Amino acid sequence: MIVEPSPIVQEGLRKIIEATPEFSVEWTFYDTNRLKEHCLSHNPDIVIFNPSLIGMSAKNSIRHTFEIDDETPLVAIIYSFFDNEILSQFDAEIGINDNNTRIINKLQTLKNDTASKSKTESESLSDRENEILVAIAKGMTNKEIAEKYYISIHTVISHRKNIVKKTGIKTVSGLTVYALLNNLISYDDIE
């Protein structure tokens, strides 16, 4: 995902990234209006973000503000001065003068670091994640799940993100098939 207000910079970065077969740009945004809802529903693998979109005096965490998962690498696009407090929120920086090779190397490093982290984590779902997965497969909304298990909607969303990360499945229909194949639900449970 690229979040960059300049069409020239955004398109140039897209071309550089997509020239490498292992990467593709799935989503682009010129502003942050729909960013939070998109991050919640799609859980991007890497977010490339221009810090100027949050202003020089941003006190809130970028991740918290836009619901970007803690495990998702956050990369700053730098072509002006930014305070270290803002830049410290990013996992890497892409400078406006970086060449294609340098940009791709940074993204590959982030991708490899993220992959090695996820391999060390348990890939099996916790009991609570299995419960949430069953509820998702049965067609329940986040609000309904929160009410059923006496947890906040934010906690439901966090569980959903973990389920997507562990299974690699992003769609409700895909998660339903996963639940069926793993005998977490039966065909009769599906509405």
C-alpha cells in the first residue's frame, strides 16, 4: 500500500516496486480519508506512507491512528525534513534520491524480517481465535462477536487480524472454507 499525495511520486514508486516480480502495489491513496477502514479490512503487507500527511506535530502513533497492525512494516517516504519523533514510528525510510535497487533492497529486507518473525511465532490459532473464526464463518458481525464473547470491537478486530496473519486467508468465504476443512464448523452451521 502506498499513501502519498503526489501523483508523480506515487506512480514512480509503483513502477519501481512492480518492476520486481515479488512485489505488487495493491492499493494507493492520495490522502488518509479512507486509510483506517482499509487497513482494518485488508491488512496490507507493507505500508509506504508520506509523513507529511499527518503533519509535523503529530503526537499520536501513526499505527494507532490508522489501525496499522504492529507487525506490518511501515515505511516513510522522505523528501523533506521530519522530526525524529515522527520518523521513529517507521521501520524504514525511502528517500526521494534512493535508486531503484536501494528501494527494492529495503523492501526485501523488511519482507524477510517480517517472514522470519512470523515463522518463529506459533502458526496455530489460539482457542479464542478459533472461537472468533467460527463466529466469522457463521456470518456474525464484529459487534455481534464482541457482544457474544464480552470483548470490545477493537479486540475482535485484533483477533481477526491475527487469524488472517496466521492463516494467510483474507476473505470471509476463505475463512469459512478453512473452518470447514479444519472441522471447526459443519455445513449445517453456515447460514
